[in-house]
Amino acid sequence: MALYIARRTGIALLLIWIVATLVFMVLHIVPGDPAELLLSLGGTAPDPAIVADLRRQLGLDQPISTQYFTYLAGLLQGDLGRSLQDGHSVSEEVALRLPRTLELIVVAVLLASATGIPLGTLAALRVGSRLDGLLSVAAGIALSVPVFVIGTLAVLVFAQKLRLVPAGGYTPFLADPVRHLTLVLMPSCTMALSLWAVILRITRSSVLEVLSRDFVRAVRAKGVAPRRIVMSHVLRNALIPVITVIGLHAGTLLGSTVLIEFVFNWPGLSGYLVRAVEARDYPEVVGIILVISFLFIFLNLLIDLLYAVLDPRVRHAA
């Protein structure tokens, strides 16, 4: 197990270095002067003196090799540079906003998993029943409606019409825990809906596939209780593809939070990225892209380790 963890961790670190290097290379491969592009507004040519000053700020006047090693050294120290707009530390701003975005994603994944896996298992155990058909229709509807439409409807119905929850905004947990959890609930549920539908469908198909295997028939022939068969044998094998789907979609939720944070006025990392792109703030954009990429790699590492826990064959084959 230790060797498996070491191998997977090494691959993850290699991927992080590759991603960081690719981001650096893109800056220098794309035609044109990055400093000049950042200062070009409305097609007006910027002052050469201002361009030269920005190049010095970004370190673009140094040799590429020096820039590259300075860039890597900064990343190793957790330094993502400083904003061109107000000079604040990008690392500090990311550290402030990232937990807010991750909170929405974690709550959404937990809600979707806690409901999607049991309902998907139930649908598989009662395949062809009315419940199975009803859940399939509900999952199809959840997948068909865009997340921003669901969010807008949720604000209209639950916030404006029924007045059950606030329409949006953010309150720190320590300042007001109840209001904070209330504000988290609606955007997280909105994000969880499409993931719930995917988890339900994958769980249903995976459980059905495992139920048809020979070892399940053998366990049944021994007279083992149906509940124990499902909990101890079927779900343990059926959850591997489900975990894959959860991990992949949790990564994509980092992108879909852009719309969610806009609809619910949530001050997270995605909104910060949109603002940075609009302002052409290169250090902010690069820093946020790197953080999101590193999170996605870490998430895949976590999935690989969960594989090994659920299926010993995975770690023995690695």
C-alpha cells in the first residue's frame, strides 16, 4: 500500500510540474508582448515607457531561463505574484476566496452522494418498477436544465416568493453560523442537482451489473441475507465507477461555480477569476489557473487512493 501511495503521489507531483511548465511556456509561445497586450485597451497603443515598466514588474526583461526558475521558486514558496491593479498578494486573495468555493463544492458533492447512491441502489434493486421509472425521469430532467436556470428559479421561488431563504450574499461562519449555512444551502443544492442525477444513473447501472455476477449468485445460494449481500458485496464493487464519476464531476464543478457565484452573489474564486480576466490582470489569471489545476490533480490522486481502499486488486496490480 505504501509503495502504491508513493507511486501515485510521485505521478501527481510530476503532473503539477508539467502543468506549471505549460502555463509558463504559453506566455512565451503566444505571439506578441504580454505586457503590451495587458496595457492595450480599445486598440490604443500604450506608452512604450509604461510597457517597459510593466515588463520590469513582471520580470519579462530577464532571460527566459531566469524567468522560469524564478517562477518555479515562487510557486514552491506559495508566491503567485502580485496583482497589477492594486498590488495585493494573489496568494492571499486566493487563500481568502478558495475556501468559499470549495465549501460550495464539498457540500454539493456530499448532498448529491448522500441521496444519489442510496436512490440509485434502490432503483437497481427495484428495476422496472414505478419508483425506478420515476427516478429515471427525475434524473433526466435534472440533467436537461442548465445550472443557471435552476439557480434563477430557486432564487425566484424560495427567496422572492416563499421568502424561506435569502436570495444570495455571503456572511462569514464565525460572524453568524446560522445565516452562513442558510446562504450556503441554496447554491450548493443547485450545484448538487445535476451531479445527483449522474450519480443516481451510474449507481443504478453499476449495481445492476454487479448483481448479475457469479459471485453474487454464489453468496445468495449460501443463504446470506439480501441486505448483507447488497451492503457487503454489491456496493463495495459497484462504488468504484461511482467514485470515478464523483471525482471527475467534482473537478468540473470548479468551472460551473462561475455561474453559481454570479447568480447567488457568492464571493468565491470563480468570480475572482472573471474579474481578473476582465481587468487583464496576468498574475491573478495565471495564479488562479494554477490553483484550479493543482486542485484537479490532487482530486484525481485522492480518487486513486480510494480505489486502492475499495479494491485491493488495484494496489496489487500497480
